[in-house]
Amino acid sequence: MGPRRRRVTWTETALRGLDSSIAFVARESIDNAHRLLERVLGAADSLGILGERGAPVPEYGEPHVRQLLVDPFRLLYRVSESDVFMLGVLHQRQDVERWRDRDADRAAP
């Protein structure tokens, strides 16, 4: 029997972040935006099996909030026993603490 699969759920905040990130890249190249979207969605889906593989987000100080880098973005997510909640999609240069103050309370599952 293989590893147990968790359900991957996108919060509204994470979906808004994904939409704006893809739109930003699409201004320069639709093809690059499409490839980035595939990479992000594939990485997020893979967290259903390997949710703990991402590093804890240092700015959170909470071990269940993790990040996975999909260059040039950070996927922030929370791991529970049965679920992975996608919390946000941020550019790697974006200030996580500022994002957290503004958006994280809306990202909570």
C-alpha cells in the first residue's frame, strides 16, 4: 500500500495570487504563462502525496505552514492530517510578513 493521499484545496486568496501571477507573466509571454501555470498546478497537486517536502516558512514560525518554490514564485500552504490548503502564491521577492498581515487571515481554511 502506497502513501496516503491528502486532498489539496485552494483558498480564495491563493487563487487570486495565482491569477495575478499568471496574468503578470502573460503580459510578456502567453507561452511562459501557460508553462508556469502547469508547473504551479503540478507542484500543488504533488503536495497531496508529499506535503511535508516543502520547507517551513521562516516568517510564520509555524511548522505546518510550508513553502514550495516554483521559480520565481513561492507556494505557501498548510498541511493537516488529511488536507493540504494552498494559502498563497507570492513572488519570491514579495514580503511574506506584509502579505500575511494583509491577506493571510483571508487565506485561512
